[in-house]
Amino acid sequence: MPNCFAMGEAAGTAAAILAGKGSCQTRSIDVTTLQSRLVRQGAWLGDDINERYREEG
């Protein structure tokens, strides 16, 4: 179940980013933007990734 929750949060966040840009091209999502937003929302993406985006602020 936790994996399903995480995947749903990532999919919803990606959709929100794309909608904000007026796009529906899912392959155009900037992964670093998605990861950064997920970490700011409290998602755990692994120690290395979470540290990277916490340091950026």
C-alpha cells in the first residue's frame, strides 16, 4: 500500500505541474521539478534525493 500511495502522489503532482503549464504531454515533465516538489510536500524519495532537495531549500 505505501508504494501505491507514493505513486499516486507522484502522478497527481506531475499532473498538477503539467496543468499549471497548460500541457498534457506527460513525457515533457521535468523530473527535477517533480522530485523537488514531492520532497517539499514531505515525500521520501530516498536519502540521497531528499538531501539534495533539502539542501537547495
